[in-house]
Amino acid sequence: MEASGVRGESINELTLDVDDAAAGATVTFRGVVRNHDGGRPVDRIEYVGHPSADEVVREVVAEARARAGIIAAAAVHRVGLLEVGDVAIVAAASSAHRVDAFTVCMWIVDEVKKRLPVWKNQHFSDGSTEWTGSP
């Protein structure tokens, strides 16, 4: 799942996607699978995305790019089986000044988490699983 113009899910690739000589700030975010949730140990998670999920990421990125002060923005949210420590979401934003880049990068992550039609199946260390729904 990726936004148009994004070559992959690494921080370095997204940084290149938003690199611009006019940018005085580039902010990146890498969200990884953690080893716990709600006090329960987690071994891995699985994201299952609706066919519209790519378009939702593209829409969020387009909205971010249209915000005042933003030079460029990009994001990727992965689907499939992810182990603890694997990257689930990456976002990047560039602007002339750091405040705009920080604000928009955080906004991208929040909006993707809010709007992305994915279902998450957490696999806990005790062998149980738990599905959580999409927006």
C-alpha cells in the first residue's frame, strides 16, 4: 500500500521523495510493531486492507501536500503479516520551517490511522488473537 510517487517503505526512500532544495526541514516517522498491547505480549500482527486502502493513503498525502507551508509529503502503510519490530507505517513531510513539517507529518499518521480501511489481527504470545476494525 503506498502513496503515488513513493518508492518503498524505508525512511531513506521517503526522505528522498520529499527532498527539495527549498525545504529547510524534513520530518519522518516510522511506526513499528511493538511487543505489547494493553498489557498483553504481542508476537506479530496481520493487516488486511480493503481494496480502497491505497486510494485513502493517496488522498491523505494529497491533502497534506495542499496545506500551507508544505513543500512535499509522502506515506506508506504496509499490509500482511508483520513481526515485532517490522515497519507498519512511514510518513514524511518537508517544508521551509520545522514546525510545519512536524505538524503535517503527525497529521498524516493520525489521518491514515483514522481513515485507513484496514483490519488488524494481533497474535498474542499466549496463542490467542484479536481482530480490531477499520474506521
